[in-house]
Amino acid sequence: MMVDSGAATNQGPIVNTIFEKGGDGGCVSGGWKSEDGKLSYGYSSFRGKRATMEDFYDIKTSKINGQTICMFGIFDGHGGSHAAEYLKQHLFENLMKHPQFMSNTKLAISETYPQTDVDFLDSERNTFRDDGSTASTAVLVGNHLYVANVGDSRTIISKSGEAIPLSEDHKPNRSDERKRIENAGGVVMWAGTWRVGGVLAMSRAFGDRMLKQFVVAEPEIQDKEIDEDFELLVLASDGLWDVVPNEDAVSLAGAEEEPEKAARKLTETAFTRGSADNITCIVVRFHHDNAVPVNPKHG
């Protein structure tokens, strides 16, 4: 199954069109550059060795009150694809509808993500399904970047060539997460890897109704002002991070001028290195105007 692009609709005027290249055994990729030339992005999504595709992604760009808004999301489903697909269809749409999206983006994210989880679980209440999904998202409002994470997908940024993680994986053996789960009456145990209740290998997720008491959809949020030291943003599912360290991701992506080529290179590298999972990544390149002469006045 090939996952379609998520750059279709939003409330503001659409300023981007994505062209996808299919084939490659379930691999899709595409790219785009902003009208003002300040950023470009590319993505690549690959089924890999899995029989089914449970990774989804969403990219939306808009202009609100003269501000450029860009949203990037990676949603890695487990136990099925319904939760991940629901997030692709609704998460950013819900976020932009939040009354304080522009005035207090961090608050809007912190309220919208758990509410979207409630909505998803409500929509699934009459089914026998119990799948879930991560969400690793980056929301750019002008020059302000908000990275919100639920689960074990990851977002990193390249600053002056250095890889800086902007999210910390929600793993059950992370000491604060383990404490939170145990305080809620849950248990973290080893079953091939550390798992909540011996079942789920991540400590936060959307969906997962049976474990909802312990596996929350509250995002951890980091925010940064993007300055000229920031070069690249990389969001990816754990199909990449399982086999590609942060530093490798930055150096591989940074070597490519086109973000789409960078995204494809990352997915191909992960597959070559033996990733057994679906692999999806988004690469965002910031283009800073360095054309101003240092000394414009001549004697």
C-alpha cells in the first residue's frame, strides 16, 4: 500500500503543490520550495521490509495574517494504520482551528493533541480495533519553531553542522516515563525490549485504548527561534532512527542540496543498514540570505 501525501487541505490559502514520484516497491517522495525562497523541503516514505505500510506523514503550508505557517508531521502506526491515518487527516486541521493557534501556539499544541486522541478513540469505539500511532511534528510560525513529540519517532535539527535532538523518545524505560506509568498503576517489563504492560514498546502514543491509562498522548514541546545557524530539520519514524544515528542523519542530509534527494538518501541508507520497519522522513532546509556584502562601502 502506498501512502498518499498529506499536503492537501487547510483553512488558509494553499501555497504549495507536491509532486510525488511513485514506484520503488512502495516508496513515494516529493519536494517543494517556498515562494519567498526561505525554505525548501523534501520527503520520502518507504514500506521497506514490512508487509504493510503503517507510516503516514502530513505537510501543510499556509499564510495567516501575513505570517507563513509550515507544519510537518510523521505518524508511525502500530497494530494497524487507522490511528496514523486519522492523525494525518485531522491533527494539523484541528490545531489550526484552535482559537489561540497564532497567539499561543505552544498552548494550542498542548491542548489539541490530547483532544485529537480523545476524538480518535471516540471514532473507534464501536470497532474491535486497538491500534495506535506516534506523532513527531514541527510547526513553523514565521521564524519560531515548535517541535512536539508523542512516542518514539524523532525530530532533530542541524545547527552549525551539529545534530541537536529536539525531541526525546518516549520509551518505557526512560526514568521519568517509567515513574509516571508506575504511579498510574501500570508496569514496565522486559519482553524482548522494555514494554508497557509487556505489550507496547513506547510510553506515549495516540490510540492504544487498552493501555490509555498509562500511554498518554500529551506532547513534549520544544521551541526555538530559527536563526542563520540552523541549516536542516529532519523528522523521521523509528525505522530510520533504529539504524541511523542523529549525527549520520545530519551529515547525509547536509551533503544533498535538494531536500527530496536528502530524504530519499536517508530512507535508502536506513534500508541498506538493515532497518526492518517502515521508513519515513522529512527534510527541511533553511535558506538564509547571506548575500549582503560585508563592507558595501568602498573607499
